[in-house]
Amino acid sequence: MNSPSRRGFLQSSLSLAAASGGLLSGAGAWAQAAKRYPSQPVRMVVPFGAGGSVDAAARDLAKGLSELWGQPVVVDNRPGASSTIGNALVAKAPPDGLTLLFVSSHIVITPAMYEKLPYDAGKDFTPLTITANVPIILVANPRLAAHTVPELIALARREPGKLTFASSGNGGMAHLSGEMFKSMTQTQMQHIPYKGDAQALNDLIAGQVDLMFCAASSAMPQIQAGRLRAIAWAGSESIDPLPKLPTIAQGGVAGYSAVSWMGLFAPAGLPPRLTEQIGRDAARVLDDPGLRRRQAALGLQTTSSSPAEFRRFVDSELPKWSGLVRSIGIKLD
């Protein structure tokens, strides 16, 4: 999913100008569009606390949009209940483009974990653009007698239920990555949840647990120091800084792909003109080399998409994770 080219942006701007009754130059069309939206400050709700990677990425995007639009884009942290409090706030907001949601892939996971939510994740939001991927890597204690995915599967089948895998918390993407691995390989491993990556990695290094599905940014320093062994990437492709490390799918688990991500949404019912403009403008900001360098330091792969592409992606993610969550019976109150 690539950001639009400058030529594509100017063509879209000209189309906006023509629709309003006059064919203007690209620069004139942009000025006219900027007058129409936004005409006042925009609130960007982040359903997580300040200081984390989601918050940092949101503030980067908000700053860029503020400069582009000439209006403040104010980050509003509304943490709690696995992101559902902030999500509900945006779902109930007017679809005028003045309230946006910057959220992680929790938005497609939590619906299956709660008996009832005050919103429908598939119907009550307008996807605008994906903003970043957060690569997940499968790592092991170096003493584990498995170096590859086929060796790991064979070991797990020889000793059902003996292997343990850590995650940064029950119900998170790292946990579900492990559960999907178990389901697709028909193996049994015990999940050990921790409160964050740091404690889980410490116990993995110490040999208290065998494996971990972990954010690459947290795992790489330990891999490079030789304290952990990288088994495979969990996503659909091999990436830096280990481009030769195979994916789990390449290791024989066809169709396996688990990537945490971040994205920008608005309430459902946002007019198509605003949907396209906000998505396009966010993509322009995300193309900035300085932003990409800052986010790479956080372990993020900055990217973007059209609203239509992001809609298709979200629609594919919802059933994928909800089916898995229901099959293993994770429930949150």
C-alpha cells in the first residue's frame, strides 16, 4: 500500500475544484479544499495512554496534519478497557471530520472478547488509512532444540503441551499470534502471559519460558546480543534487519500471517469527499522522511493506503481474529 503520487494528488485536487463549479490550478484547488475542511480544530482520539508507541505515532501524524491544514489537530488520550472507551467515543461522534481515531489492531480483536460493546467495529467507523505496521518475530531461548519452524513443529508434536510461549499480555496480538500458530500447526503449547515485553523477555532469556511472539523492536537487541534465537518472522514477508530470516509461512505453515498495525479512522457516515481528502492528506504526511525515521526508531514500518484499500484490509482482519478469539474462549469484562 503506497502513498499517492504528487501527480495523483493534484489530479484529485482538480477534481474537487471542478465539482465545486470551476476548474482551478492544482494549487488553487488545494487552497479551496483547505478552506472547506477543516475550518476549526480537529480532535484525534488515541484510546491508549500517553507515552507509548501508538501515542507517539499519533502525535507525529497530528503534527504533520496541523501544518498541512493550518488548524490544530489535538491528540486526546482516552485509555481503558483495551481501547474500547476511546473507540466508543469516536463511534458516537458526528461524521464531520472533526473527530478522528488513531488506533492499533486492537480494534479488530476486542469485539470478540467482550459480550457487548457500544459500537460495531465493522460498521461504526470509516477507515481512512493504515499508518504503520509493527512487525512480530518468533524468538526462542538459545537452548531450545529447534532452530527452524519445521523443527519447532516437530518438537511440539513430540512433546505435546510441554513447550511454553510468552506474550506481552493475554488477548494481545502477540498472544493471538501464538494461538494461531498452535491452531494452524495442530500443536499444543502453553501460553504464559506477562505485563509487557520486558518481563517476558527477561524470563525467556533466563529459560523460564521457551518461545515468544514479540514486537521486533523489543526483540532485536536481544537477538543481536546472542541472548535470543530468531526462528521466523510472523508477517507475510521477510524484512530488515533480518531480511534472510524466513517467515512462518515460508517455514511450512501456509497462509500464516500476523502483523500488528496502526491506522486512522473517522465515525461512520463521513462524506466521501472528506474520506478521500483526509486519507490523502494523511498519506502525504506519512511520506515525510523525517517522520519515517522517527517511527523507524520506534520499531514501526510507516506505510499508507487509500480508504478503499484500508476498508478491505479491516474487513478481512475482523473475521480472522474474531474466529480465533472465540475458538480459544478469551473473554474480557
